[in-house]
Amino acid sequence: MAKSEEPELTVYHRHLAAVLERSDDDNFRALLEQARRVSKGGYETSLYDHQQAFRLLWHHLDHSGYLHRAHRAARARLASGRAAPDEAADLELFLTIYAGVHANPTPTT
């Protein structure tokens, strides 16, 4: 693909610039936003851009161990029945993605 034909990665670059400056909690909220955008089709730019931003955030949070802790916390929060409907929807989406990723792990190089 020629340079001029490459998709613009505006959202990805915005997150790339901020990922190390933000707290893991803020990065997790950004991850959930990207998951919502990808799953519901509410793109700011393009599907590809949002997928790349999601992958960046997921990789960062996974390597820090945050996703494992968030997984346990999300399960407990949903089980408590105290999550608001929007929060519950986000947590269920996260748990679905997390289960899918860990059911089919990709080999690391």
C-alpha cells in the first residue's frame, strides 16, 4: 500500500501520545470506549483506527497486569448487582472480549 493510501490513524496516535502519561484506570476507561466504538460502529475516524487504538491500550494494560485485576474486579462488580446499566454493559463487553482473548491466546515471539 502506498504511503498516500495508508489509513489515517488519528485516534491511535492520540492514545499513543497519552498512554504512558495516563493512569491505568484512565487507560482502561479509554479501552472500554474503543471497545464500544468498535462493537457499535460509532467511529470517530475509521474502524481500523479504533481497532488499532484498542490493540495499543489492550497490549499496554495486559503487560502491566491491569487487565487480570480488572477481570476479577469486573466479575465481582457484576455479581454484586450494584453496577448501573451502562457500567454493567461496559463490564459485560470487557468480560466477553477478555474471555475470547484468553480462550484463544496468540503465540508470543
